[in-house]
Amino acid sequence: MRRLLITGARVLAPNALSAPFADILLEGDRITALLPPGTAVEDAARHEATGRLVMPGLINGHTHGHGGLSKGMGDKWDLALLLTHAPWIGGSRGLEDKRLATTLTAVEMLRKGCTAGYDLPFEFPGPTLEGLHVMAEAYEAVGLRAVLAPMVADLTFFQATPGLIQALPEEHRARAAAMSMARPDDILAAIHAAARSWRSATVRLGVAPTIPLHCSDDFMAGCRDLAAEHGMPMQTHVAEARFQAGGGEIRYGSTLLAHMDGLGLVNERFSVAHGVWLTDADLELLARRGAGLSHNPGSNMRLASGIAPARAAIRAGVTVGLGTDGSGSSDNQNMFEAMRLAAFASRLWEKATEEDWLGTAETVRLATEGSAKLLGLDAGVIAPGRLADLLFLDLAHINWAPFNDAANQIVFTEDGSALREVMIGGDWKLRDGRVLGVDEAKLARDAQEAADRLARLNRGTRDWCEALAPHVACHCRALAGGFTGARRLLAE
């Protein structure tokens, strides 16, 4: 087994409260030991890392690989408007477009310090065996680890939102009502087929019934059984926006999470994405079931969803990680930014004290070890036995001049620009500022060609969605006003 000794660096401690000088011994894809500087080790190659801070790779607890082609679409959109515009944002995509979008997402994550991500990709009208395999291949080419959990539903946004079709102008109702997802049995069969043929060692297959309201009870039960049969992780957008929480009360007479729990979906393999409007009882339920939460502060602010109760979730005993969300809803894959926004957002609650705020060392742990738990990865901390997924930050960069406190500067001053090398499983994936597995110049050319072609193909759908948008916004704001089970907006 190959051995590598990394010397000369500061190494972020497991609690992220300090970064002493230490040497790191790797064997294969694992960390074997942390050694005093200068310790002699026989039969090990050496990598000199003087002037570097070595920290665990950041792990993106929630993203959407298909969003790689959707950066910068939309401005003053909340979640309801994003969902209204989804048909043209993601429409008309072929197999190579799906590979391209995922590759863009993976490269951006790598360049900004991610070594793994929880990806909920979407294919319309349903997942395909070929699509799932090319998206996994994209991650493998870049070198990232991933959970690939296809985002699935048997109801469209228009069908799922109580009263929405009836609230549209009459000339648009028939078209909205006629939109449909793939047959539920076909959706589940595609994921079953993928699970039976899955061979990737670094990309794990999961399942993501996208939003409870978008899934019939029978379909959610099918996802539950599929996940149990194959041991799959499951992640779902639960109570992301207030109008969804209000719709849940109308549809189920309970919170969205309580209804999913009644169907048997909430367990130790389950995590909530966003969870902005979860109630205190919901948080206690997540903790009791051993489930998790991905806190995505950038997306939640971008889409005016509110501030997720991260501190309350931690106090309840919920496993909490951090995510960026997809580039179609937060526009980047920068987990350094996600940490900064998470720390800042925790300070905005009206009656919060310092004990309620997320400290920097704690925030780093959420973005590493916390997210690793959501993905089921033995990573996120530099310690013997853990995966050798490591970032090397240049301490001569302006972000670190002078070096005062590792955690404070990771969260408050680092933006990814001081990142020089990334190692995943003991192998270099970013070296000397260059992604080793992808021709980035060609990737950029291919991305622009695809974006221009898809814009032409989706022009008519875009016009229709823009005509609907003000009516959707009005209806969903009314739904939101009916939900009083939690307070998550500063104006309240």
C-alpha cells in the first residue's frame, strides 16, 4: 500500500479550534497518523506543504448537479417563482447536456474546496438509467465523491400546490393542468434498475421524493420501500418555503414532516433539505428518528424563504450539515460562502444572544463532519482512520495575511481563492490551481454552446412561464400567510 507523508503544514484540529504544525501520514486512501513535525517515517514518499493550512475537504450537504447550466437565471424570484420558471430553465435537455451540467457543478465544487456533495439531480419527466449513469461518470471524471439521489415526483408544481391551477387565468389553466410527470411505476422502476446495475465506488445512489406535496402518498411509500430494499439515503425538500408549510396544513392537516413520518419515511437514512419552516415538534421528531438537516443559508436568503432554525435543530439533537443548493437557485457552489452566511444568519434572530449564534469552529464542523454524516461518509475530520480528503490553503495569500485564527479566517475571510491543492482519497484532484481530470477550456466552450442552444429551444416556454408568474406569486403568498406554526422572517 502506498504511503505518503505530508510535512511542514499547519493542520486543522478535529475541533477546529486550533491549527498546530503536524505531519500527516497517509496509507492508501486513509489517514494513518498525525505526527510531530520532523518525525522520521520509512518507506513513505514526501509532500512538502510548508506555508499551507491543511483542513478537511468541505462537503456540500445539498445541491443539484443539473443547475450547472442555470447560473444567473432570475433575479427577484422566491421559491414559488423559481418553480414556475423551472420548465424553461431545465427544458429540452439531452443526455450530454445532463453530463455537461453535472460536470460544471462538480468542477466548481472542487475548485471551491468541496470533496463531496449530496446531489439531487432532476430529469423531466422522470429519471433514466442512462441519465443517472452519465451524471455519475461526470463526478468520477472530476474525482468528487457524491450521493446521487434523483429528485422525483408524480405531481407537477401546478398540481401539487393547493388551489393553484384554479387561481390562474382561464386561458392558462388547461395547459398547466395537462403537464404531467412520468408514471410512478416507471419512475421507481428506473431507480430500481439503476440500483441493480450500480458499480461506482465513489458515487452512491440515493432517492429524493422532491417535495412532499409533489408526491402522492402511494408514491412516497414506493420511495420508502425502494430506499429500504437497497439501503439508499433519502433527502427531501421539507418546509423550504412558508407557502409549502401552509399547503401541507391544507392537504394533510399536519406538518409536512409529520405526514412523511406517518408514512414511514423519516429514519436514520433520511435528511431534510432547507427545513426553514420546521416546527419545534418537527425538530424533535427528526432527532428522535436519527435523521438530519442540510442548512442552505445562501439559497434560503436568495429565494426569500427565511432563516432556518439551525441552532434549535442542533439543540434538539439533529445532525446538521451545510449546503449551497443548486446553481439555479443560489448561483454558486461555494461552501466557504455557505459557512460565512450560516454564521451571519444565526446572529439575525431578534432575541438571540451569543449562545445562540453559530461560532466559527462550530460552523466549520457543520460544513465538514456534519455534512459527512448526511452523506454517510467517513470523512470531514483529519484523524487516523478517516478518508484522506484534504484541502491545502496558501497562508501567503492575502486572505491569511496575517494568520491570526484558523476557524475565524476560514469562515470570515476565506472565499476559496487561497485554495491551491485538493486531495481526495489520497489522490490529487486539484494541483497547482489546475483541475486534473477535465479540460476546463473545452468545458467552458461546451457550456456556452449548450446555454445558447437551450435558450432558443425554450423561448416559447419561457414566455408562457413569465405570463403565469404574477398569478403564482399572488396565490402562494396567500397560502404562506395561513401558516403560523413557526416564525422565520426578520419582519416578524
